[in-house]
Amino acid sequence: MSILTTAVIAATLMAPAPQAQMSNSNPMVGGMAMYANKNIVENAVNSPDHTTLVAAVKAAGLVNALQGKGPMTVFAPVNSAFDMLPAGTVDKLLMAENKPMLSKILTYHVVGKKLTFDSMSKDIKAGKGHAEYTTLSGGKLWAMWNGPRNIVIKDEMGGVASITTYDVMQSNGVIHVVNKVLMPK
């Protein structure tokens, strides 16, 4: 071994280990940082994956409600979830005369308490395979396991949405990103 190689190895062994990147306690949503000190609306407007949801919240007049004290949990459908609805559905829901229906659908995605992955997991275990939650619209949602680390949400119409991003903490609650729009009766 050359003196130079020995010196490089010695320097490498004695150098401090590189500092690990501290992961943000909140996941990125739509490629954008979500901040635990901001409320649900303040964060949602920054997610390019939730532009349809934000437009719907504004059209339904729910901005102030989702900026409220909380705590609340929002199961937030991504744009592609709205795209899966029958053609013209979103445009129809955004019409002023359909505001009550839009409001009912959107508040069906909100539970009036903070539900984290861990708390839903405990509720599912206690419920012997499912947990039932009452939404702000008065409807019911059911959480259940789909595999060892995936919770799905079943709506009153029998549709099932996977949670694709868990525990996006907000100043007034938590968001879980879902891949389908949840539908009340």
C-alpha cells in the first residue's frame, strides 16, 4: 500500500460521519412542503395535487370552516380522484345552485377530531377490523386495513379510497391524502 493510500484511508476513518438528513415530520404533498404551523387551507392551496379540492372548498364556502380551530381530520382527494368521477360531475357540483350538495360531499371528507395513522390503527384493532367515524356532514366513514401498513376508507356508497399519504400535520388537525372522492348517501 502506498503512503498516499494509507493517508487517505486514515483520513477517511478519522473524519466525522456525515450528518444524517433530518426528515421533516410532515410529508411533502404534491411536491410541496406542508407546515405544521399552518392550517388546513393554508397548506392545501400550496399543493398542486389538490387544486380541484381547493376550488371546490372555495365554491362551497367552506374556507373559514377549514381554517377554524379544530381539531379535525380531512381525507383530501387528489385531482385525479375528482377526474375519476363521471364526466361533467365536478363542473356541475361547482355551479352555484349545487352548493348544498357540494358542501355535503366536502364535509363528508372531514371528521371533527384528529385521527392519526396510529389512532386509526388502534380504533381498527378495537373494532375488530374496522373503525367507524362520523363526518361533519353527519354521515359515516369506515377505516379498515388493506395489508399490514395500509388503511383504506370506505364510504356509505361502498366506495373504497386508499390513504396514499398519512399524517400531514396541520395547526388545526391532520390531512390524509386519498385517491378517491368519498361519497355520502
